Amino acid sequence: MIELKLTEIFDFLYIVIGTIGVAVIVWGVILTVIRLLKLEFKRLKKKSVYRERESVRHLFASYLLMALEFLIAADIIATVMHPTFTEIAILASIVAIRTVISFFLEREIERFNVEK
């Protein structure tokens, strides 16, 4: 009885946290598209937008990284609920990819801030 309720709670948490991750991606896409449209109108007026475009790209990447954090949390919950070798391998792969992406993104952001 208690085990069933815990499973239901973890299933619910998995769905909620995963949905938050997807929502962060969608929100980042919306903000990025709006900012890019503004920049394109500015560019059409013959103004340079290179630095601002890079800034928008980094902002979008930060939303993607935040979303990855939520999605990894959801995957951890799923793995705890159903700890198979396949699930653990998938989770390890996702964490490794996220770590590499985060490392290079942070390095690029630091380089961008130094060049400013």
C-alpha cells in the first residue's frame, strides 16, 4: 500500500519536473525568437548587431542548460524508481553530455565577457 503511494508520488514528480524542463526550453525559445526579431529589425536599419546576437545566443544556451538540469533530475527520479542497467547507462550518458556542454558553454561565455 505505502509502496504503491510512493511509486505514484515519484511518477507524479517525474512528470512535473520533466514538464518544467520542457517549459523552460519553450520559454527560452520564445524569448530568444522575440529578441532575434528585434535584432533583425535593428540590423535592417544598418546597425551592427553582432555582439547582441552573441549575447542572445548565450542567453538561449543558458535556458537550455537550466532545462537540462530539470530533465536530469526527472531522469534520476525515473532511474531510482526502475534501476535497470539500461536506465543507469542512459542517465550516465545524459549527465556526461550535459557536463561537456556546460563546460564549453561556460568557457565561451567567459571568453565573450573578457572580449566585451
